[in-house]
Amino acid sequence: MCGEPITYSAGISFEERPLEDKNMTPQYGKTLLTHFFWGTTFACLMLGCIAEAQQLDPTTVPTFVDPLPRVCGLIQTPNCIMLATTAIANNIDRYDVAARQFQQQILPASAGFGKTTVWGFGPNTTGTAVCGEGSPTVMTDCFHSPAASIKANYHREVRVNWINDLLCHTWDTGCTPGAFIQYPSTVAIDTGAHWANPPQVCDHGRGTDCTGRGGPYNGPVPLIVHVHGASSASESDGIPEAWNLPTSRNPAIAQLLTAGYKAFGSDYCQINDVTGTRAANCPNAYNDDGAALFSYPNTQFGSTLFFHDHTLGVTLQNVYMGLVGFYVLGGADPNDTTHDLPSDCGTCISSASVTGGLPGGDYEIPLAIQEKIFTTDGSFFVLGPDGVGNIKVVNGKSWPYLQVEPRKYRFRLVDGGASGNLQLILSGGLKFTQIGADGGFLPHPVLLNNITIAPGERADVIVDFSPLKSCSGTVCNVILTDGAANGTARRVLQFRVTKPLAGLDTSVVPPDLPHRPDLTNTATRTRPLSLFESGLGTCDTGCATPSPHPWDFPVTEVVNSGDTEIWEIYDYADNHPIHLHEVDFEVLNRSKIATPNVLIPPSPGELGFKDTVVAKVGQITRIKVQFLDSDGNARSGLFAWHCHVIPHEDDEMMRPLCVVPSGQGTANAENFCAP
Ligand SMILES: [Cu+2]
């Protein structure tokens, strides 16, 4: 009963979960899962939250009144935000990126809405100026959710010191300087789940990264940043148990450590800044500074990557609060046509612009599309376990608009949502020309009426607004709609083709695009795997007897680096976007489980390399993966593969992936991939 003392429930145990729930629609868990893996007491708690913090009626929020916040692509212009390096030496671009709490105007101020408290990334300098806000408007050295982009180049190392600075600073209002930031009551975590658990309060024994005993959590926020799509060494991957708290030099944090909290997770690691290689003594390489130094070699094809929190069991809350950002990887230089294509920014002044390249500069626009629910005071509100929202937030603004010229634009689309796919459609008969997916360009552009991407997936598209060059009135307004959403969440973004052409559109979309060559070698192993309502598992006897395994069940996906495998993913319930860390793969085909020899070819957007693939209910999804990056670099160690529906991965729909060096037997994997 809601009137009883608040207790959290861990829900039914993993083994008790049914393999199928006939009530579920194949929609990435868009149906409420409360009956399934959240105890009723917790649901009651959530209802209590609804009573206390009134949900904002989305129909009271006007649409298309604020301009889209512009995050830079490969060429920085005065109109977009890009993170600045803190040092450039030895061909390494160094960044010091802090995660902090700040207030961002997401809902329209003109309609009387206040700012929303968010967590996001920015420079590790004094103050938390918000990008695109202030007078004059701040566009550099600023914080934002999603973050200003990190720009990377092929074969040039990016080194990031990710700092968990979720502390209250002297310049903050609404908190006590020196205190640590806590989860808001409307974005509460489930401490009865298997989670990071800094207080080490486990249902058996003590330790971090264990199943908790439930109850409220008033401690600091654990954070680990994963760059989605990056191929890096294990210690820089951002695996779920590699989190750390804010610096223990903060007295409030130090006090908690004395009381039994742990400052970092079981798999914490980082690199040695001098050698650039794995720090000795991981996980005890933590040095009290609340940070982790990671290295990204960028030995892969140009594409749109993005970074986000990946902390065990609380990723939904951390990402919902805003801990995401763009990482845009280009070629070795502006003229590299092997690993990427040049960008043409038209009349902008940039030495990086190449006439005849893809639309660049102000014509190259990353778009992170998310769904949120707000309270009437403008706070974020996580509804139940699925994280579905009723207001589309694009680049950190609710239902924004973008003024465009009647010419070609490049949009780097990221489904940054918690669950539910996006089925993007343009009004006015405009179409998308998709040129790339997760891991770089497709072999050839494909013309599509709609783009469907699931959480974690990206699509690189060209939209040509030139057919509207003589438009007038509302005809100039092109609406981007999400056909997979319900109600108010269907609207996404409005393009206004109202800007005069600044100059001739000299950008070109070539018919043949540079891309990673197909994997031609024969797979050494075909590995059947199984997916359930909210769990991953293995298959015995060709998946006649699939077994779900929780996150900490001994590693079963042990591969030799350099080996090529075919993974056959048998999906027994619901659709799930499956993401492999560290590697890109090819989507071979799908078939119904009942008719495994009747092959369904990949969709046009799946013809390039991918790092996330939608496994469909009742089907086998086949991917071919070589455990090397596209330059042939082998990296061994512990990684992860998981469903990218965030409530699913938080609920252990995630498994370790252990890559052991070529030639080394796989028998000792558990030790090899131990922290
Ligand atoms: Cu899933």
C-alpha cells in the first residue's frame, strides 16, 4: 500500500522470469513493465511520486518556438558548440571534461517555463556557463546537454580525462557548496537492483556492483563514460563496473568513504598519462581525483559516435539527467577520401572546407533525439521503468525549430532515447538520402521515405530542401515526425525553409562512398545466442535449450582477438537493439526462428558497418564480426555486449565480452578478463 513505509523491491529473481510475455508488443519495452520486473511496492512509490510531483501536461508546452541548439559537426562555426582541447602535444588531442549539475532552458522560456536542472559535460574550468544561453550568448567553454561535440580525426589519439564533478560549487545556486549532488526524487534509482552500489550494501556480503537491499539512496552519483562506437583498449572502454565517485578530496565524499562507501567500481581502470598504456594495479589505479583518463586511438572510419554514462544499474537515471554528448570522427585531414569525405561549408571561412565535399559547417548538423517527461516545475521525471516520454527533446530543447536555406543539409541522427525506436518522416514529400550508419558510410547513398533507428543507432542522412526554394507561408515549414511514437511525442522538429541561400550549394553526394571493406574471411565459429524479455543468454543444441544469464554469471562470450565469428541472435520476446562494444560488424540477414533457412536481407540502412543491430522478436538476427578494429588492431580484455534499451541494460540485459589474445586458449578467460 502506498501509505506504508517506503521500501524498494528487487522484483522477481532472474531465473523466475518467463521466457515470453504475450502481453508485450514488439516495441522495445514501450509497454509498462511494472508487472514484470519492478515490485509493486516500487510502482506504488512511483505513484506516490506522481502525486507529490505533478507531471507536466505536454499539451501545455508550445511547439517549435525555440531554435535548435547547434552542436558542431566536423567544422566549427560561430553558430555551433564544440569542446576545446586543453592541450595538444605529441599528436594527441587532450580534453579535460567535467560532468556537473547546472540549469538549462529546455522548455520554452517565452511560455513561462523555468530552467531544468540537468547533468551534463563541459570544460573543467571555473563556472558552469550554459552554451547558447546568457547575454551575450555563450558558445565556447560552456556546459550543455547534450554536450558540445568532441571532434576527432582518423589515426590521431584523443585522450579524455573524464571528471565526475557532480558536486555543488560556490557558483551554484540551490545547493550547499561542498555538498555532493544527489539523485532528484523524480529520477530515483532502484537500490534493490544489481547496481554500482557505492555504499556496498548488498543482499549478501559487502562489495560494490552487487544487488542491493533496497531503500532510498542519498549518496553521490557514480559515473563512467563510454564512447559508443569507439574501438579502444579495455581500460578506456567505459564498462559498467568501472565507475567512480567525485573526488574524495571533497570532505563530504571523504566522510562517506570513512563510513564504508567505495570511491570506485570493481573494474575501475584508466591509462598512465606518461606511457599512454593501461595503468598498473587496476582497479586500484584510482588516485582520489574523481576522474578516469581514457585514450581513443581513432583507428577506424569516420562516423558519428556519442558518449554517455554506462554505470551499472543506474544508466537510465544518469542518461535521463543529461549525461550524453557527441563525438564526431572525421578523416585524417579534410582531404582524406579513404576514411571519410571532405566537408563543404559553402561561404563559411574555414581552411577545412573543400568545395564539392558533403554539406559541412552550418549545413552539417548532429541531432540527438530524446523523449522526456517533466514535472510542472520543469524537473525531469522518469516514469516507471521504461523511460518513455511525452515531449521530444532535440539537442536539449523541447520541440525546437531550425531555419534552413533551400539547399542540401547533412544530419547526423542519434537515437539518444531510453527506449522505443524512432521512425522519422518528413512532411512536404521530402525524403532522406541515407549515406551512413553506425560505423561509417554505406557503400552507396539510399533514398528513403523514412528512417528507423533504435536507441544507440545512428543514421547519417542528407535532406535537400531546394524543392521549397520558392515556397511561401506555412508551406515552408517541414515537420519531422516520429511515426513510432504516441500522442504529443510524435512531433520532433520543425524545419523552416526561410533563410535565403547564402551562396551556391556546391556540396556533392557522390554515388560511391568510401567505406570499410566487407569481411571476406571465413568465420571460425558460429555462436548462437539468445535474448529474452529482459535478459541475454546462451544457446545449447542450436538454441533448442536457450539459457538466460545475469550480468555476473561467468563470462560465456570469450573470443580470440582477430577471429571472425557469426553471431546468431535468437530473440524470444520483444525487439531489442543489441550493441557490441569495441567492434563494428556486418548485418548478414535475419530469418524466423521457425524457418531458419528463409533469409530476410538487411534493410538498406544496415548495409554499412554497425555497432548496434535490432534483434526482432521471433527471429534470428545474424551478424558477422571480426574482433579487430578496421585498421586491423587487436585489443584484448573485458568489454560488454547488451541491449541498448536503457531500462533493459540496467536490468542486466547485458553480458561481459572477453577478448583474449590470438593464440591464447580461452580456458583462462575469467582470470584474463578479471579487473
Ligand atoms: Cu532490450
